[in-house]
Amino acid sequence: MRRFLLLLKLKLIDILNMRTLMIMVMLLPPLTGLIAGSANQANRQPDIRIAIIDADNSDASQTLSDSLSQNGWHIVLVSATEAEKLLLRQDIDGVLRIDPGYEASLTDLKSSTLSYTPAEGSLVTTLVREAISAVILPEYSRINLLIRLQDQYRAANLTVPPDLAARFEQSMARFAQTKARLDVTYIGKVDNRPTLTYVVNDYSMEVLFLSLFAVMGMIGITDHAMQRRLATTRNGLLSDYLVSLAALQLIGMVQIVLYTAAMQIAMQTALPASDILLLFVFVYLMLGIGQLLALIHKDLRVYLGLLLLTFSAIVGGCFFQLPENILRQLGQYVPHGWILSTLRGYPSLSPLIPIMLSTLMLALGYATRVHRIKQADQA
């Protein structure tokens, strides 16, 4: 054991002496982690700024402004002149103008009393318009139902109760919680606020980076001349093989911790130990795949390795997010799809399967190396 630890120390020193490479290997994970964390943090706390010109000054217009504020957006009430200046400087994402008669128009929605002017290049125009519609349409339905109730009282020659609106609100709330209640089970975190979605998965960049590191690392440490010399010593080839795997696994673990810590700092959340362990298994799986690729001719192994990684990353959803059904039916059976599906909580293969599969590939790769060296010596 002491001999193995000594060899591992020497191997790590040898790898760390490649300073330029190690700086990139250790610098890129926290940088990509900060990018992914910042994008996800922006997704959870969207910085959408809307200026509102309220020319109606009614309870309904105030309700509309308050409802948009509840989405976590920055809402400012300004004059028309000030709104034009803010729009020109692109300090806001758009201007919502509420014209006089907005409250009265909610009874039939026939007159246009709202206008939205987006800032040039804004990505949230559709989002804001949908949020406005989500406020207006329920209010329109509530007012029309209330008017129908009042008409029914008058048609029956009855006096409209002064507290009809309050009783109607109570009845609707009670109905929503009883007969109209629909219990839905969500998998994952539910956020009811409309937000601007950044298409960046928490771990997609790190998964791609780790696969490149593991596969290229296994290919890079394959030196046939050195292996032939090691094969002449007692357990030399096996010791170097195991030490190289352990060194790459340790460096991969450091990268995982750096990336995950940077991402969680940006997102202001706790460090997930389960995610780190899953990524550790992923690195082990990629080392097994890299070992098989290292057995290919040296003129083809890098090309085929990059081709395989690109295909797996695309099918697994690293470059664009795939829906759960595609990942479950196809994506989870490639390395990148398996780890992303597992991290997202989708139904996927047990981590024991990649561990056993990688162990088999590593054993097969070592046996093939020994066989080739013996053939070369006999020749």
C-alpha cells in the first residue's frame, strides 16, 4: 500500500509539472461553474424592468401593476416623457401604457386601453405580454360573472345585495378549494413566477468538460515504449496502470468540487454531496471508455474519441435541453445522457451499472495491453 501511495504521489507530481495544462484544467471548472450558476440564479431571480404609464389611475390599473410586481420584476410608475428616456437608454425592458378607461374596458375587452412598447433587442416581450394577459383575463371573467349575477337579481325583481361582490369572492375561493381543486404532483421544484429561461443546465458544461478530460487523459498517458519497459519489471505495468487511473480520478474529483462549489456560490445554495458522488462515478465511466479508445491506432484514437464524445453529448442533452421522455427512451443509454438524467431526478439506470461497466472496460483494456506487449516481444 505504501508503495502504491508513493507511486501515486510521483504520478501526480509528474502530471502537475505540466503547468500550462494544469492551470487550464483547474481554472476552467470554476469559471464554467460561475457561468452556469449565474445563469441559473438569473433564471430564478429574473431582472426584468418594466416602466408603467398609468393614465387610468383606477383600482384595476393598480391591481395590474401589483400583479406584475409579484413576479419579482422591477416595476416603476413614470410619466410618458420619463418612460421615453428610459426606453431610449435601454434602462428598461419595455413600457406599458394604461390608457384612461382601462377599468371600464374589462367588462367586454372590446376597446384597446393597453399598449406595450418593448425595448430594442429585448428577449422578454412575449413573456411580459403573457403575464399581462394572465392578469386581465381572470379579471375579465370575474367582472362578467358578477354582472350576470346582478342581472339575475334584477330579472327576479330582487334588490342586489350590497355585499354581493364580497360574497361572490368568498364563494369562488371556496369552490376553487373544493370541487374545482385539482391536486397535481410535481417532480422537481415548482416556481409559479413567469421567468426568462436561460438554456443552461446546471451540470451540462461540467459533464462535457469532465468527459474530455477523462478520455483525453487516458489517451495521453498511453506510451507504448514506456509500457514495454514497465512490463519487464515485476507488476510494473499493473502498478503504473492503477496509479494512472487513480491520479486521473483524483484530479477529476478536484475539478468536480471546484465546479460545483463555484456554481453553488453563484446560486447561493448548499454544496450537494450526492451530485459530487454521481459526477465521480461519471468520471470513472469515462475513464473506462477512454481506456478502450486508447487501444485504437494512435492516428485515429483522438478523432474517434472526439467524435464519440460529441455524439454522446448531443444525444445526452449537453448542448440543448432535451425533454424527459427522450432522455428516458434514448438519452440515458449514453454516458452524458445518463448523468444528466440522474442529476435531474429522471428515471435512469442505477449508478452500479456504469461502475460495473467501466470496471469491465478497464480490465479488458489492461488485458489487451498486456497481450499486445507480449505479441510485440515475440515478434
